[in-house]
Amino acid sequence: MADDQLQYLMQHAEDLVPVMYDHARMLAIRKYGWREGKTLALGKTPEDIVREVYVSYINGEGTEGQRIKGMRHFNPAKDFVLQLKGSIRSALWALTDKSSTKNELLARTEEDAARPVEFGSTEATPAESADSADFAKAVVEAVNEHPKIKASQDLQDLIAAFELDVTEVEEQTEMLGKKKEQITQLRYQLRAIILEAIQKLNKD
Amino acid sequence: MSKNHVKMLKNLDKVLLDDAGETPAEVRQRLEAEGVDVKGLVARVKAAAGEAYRQRLAADAREAQVEASKSKGKVFGNLVGLGREKLLGLIHAAGSGSYGPVATARCRNQKPEELSEEDLRTLLEDIESTIQK
């Protein structure tokens, strides 16, 4: 990491840390069934993930071009915040991967040690796919049934846009005949509703 | 129907995970409204980052020290026990090009006559480490 990037990381923590934490928290809730007051795999929290990613960039200074465990480097050609978010995503994924049983298999006997270990497929099993479909159904239904959605035609229209695969702000602006700022505000409201629905399901 | 729900949730993920419309200040404000102690969070991450940075600097300093001790004596020999005149002689020789252009450049703008014997040794060790690099 170049010195100026390191300094940027140190001097802009006030801006970067909340953005990283928000992303870690969203991913943890959405992808890893996390909710406030609980821990992720290996007892970690979203805050731990942010701290570890932050420190890994600082530790990576001066080791550019090398792949060393616990060290990360910035690519000057890519967006800074996107790289930080990508690292959060990767750290969360690695956490669940590390905690999976395949990494904890220890040979108990010499015979065990000699036996080749077969790792299972990383593809979702039919049961996992069914779980994921059930989860999606539960979230979508909870969002549609939310009192704030029921009470707002604008939010219902926004949901209809998402159902029609119209997912980008610009497209929604055009489809719903609203200003960009209005769509952005509606998306923030919808975001809070989705989050509430998922957290409730994670709790159940 | 279930496939539609999965696809719909993927679409809604864009609102949760990809929305880049908020400024950092807005994100901070929203987190605070959701009950997150943002000030404490930033302070804890900054403290960990600061500690990592200090450890990094200390490791770099140790490395530099090891490098310096490796190069000690390789150019000017053992400086311990050399008198002021000999030390000055070495610096003048370095300044006039006897030890190469790097040493000459390092001696530029120096006033060795004004330095103590100990400082002369330090300067020579410094020049030595520069030449070694």
C-alpha cells in the first residue's frame, strides 16, 4: 500500500469505518443469519470483521505483490471503498469457510492420516436450496405484509418495479415517474423494512 | 412461485447491499438512529489500526537496525578507538570521492569540524549504511 493510501486509511476512519461496518452488518444479517447481540462463526462480530480488515491493510504496507496471510493491499486502479467492501465480503466468507468441519478434520490414527479426505461439493444441496427458497418466500411475504408497505402506494409501486426486475434507481425513476431523490428516499424506507423482516426471521 | 421469491429477494438485495447513494455522514446518521454506538466503534477500530501501525513502525525500525549492524565496519573499518583526526580524515576522503558518489553526496553540506567525536562516528556509520543500500 502506498504511504498516501495508508495515511488516507488512518485519517478517514471517521468516514470509512461506519460504511464498512454497515456493509459487514448487512452481509452478516442477509447472508449469515446474524442478528444484534449474536456472534458469527468462531464467535466473531461484524465489528471484529471491520477491525481485522482495517488492520490487514495496515499490516500489508510494504508487502505489495506478495500473498501473505493477514495482509491486504490496495489496487490503486480500483475504487477505494469498493475494495474495502470486497474485503469485508471476503473476510466473512473466509470466516464461515474456516469454521466449516472440513478444516477441523484431524487424523486420530495413522490409518486416518493416510486415508484421502474427500471434501463435499460446495454447491447447495437440495435441502439447502429448499431452505433458501423458504427463506426468500418468508422475507418477501413479510415485506409485502409490512404495515408501512400496506399504507404506502409509493412503496407498493417500488416493490412492483423490483418484481419486474427494474432494480436500478435510474430505471425506477423513469418507470415510476418520480425524481431520483424521491426514489432514493423510498429505497431507504424499503431497506429498513427488508432489514426488519430479515432480522425478525433470523430471530425466529 | 418459490423461484420468483428467490429472484425477488436477489433483486431486493440490491437495496440492502449495493446502494451507494448515501454519503458517509448519512450512513453514520442512520446507524446511530438504529442504535449503533458509532463513536465507540470508530474509536475501537482506530485504536486497533493505530496499534498495528505502531507495531509495523517498530518492526521496520528493528529491521533497519539489523541492516545497519550488518553493514557496520564494512566500508570504514572499526571506528571504535579512532581519534578525531582519523575520523575527520575518513569524512574528508568520503567527501572527495574516495568511497564513491553516494558517500560524496552524503557528505555534501556537512560541517564535520563542528561535530563531536561521537557525532563523527555516527555520521560515518550513517554514510556506511547508505553505501550498503
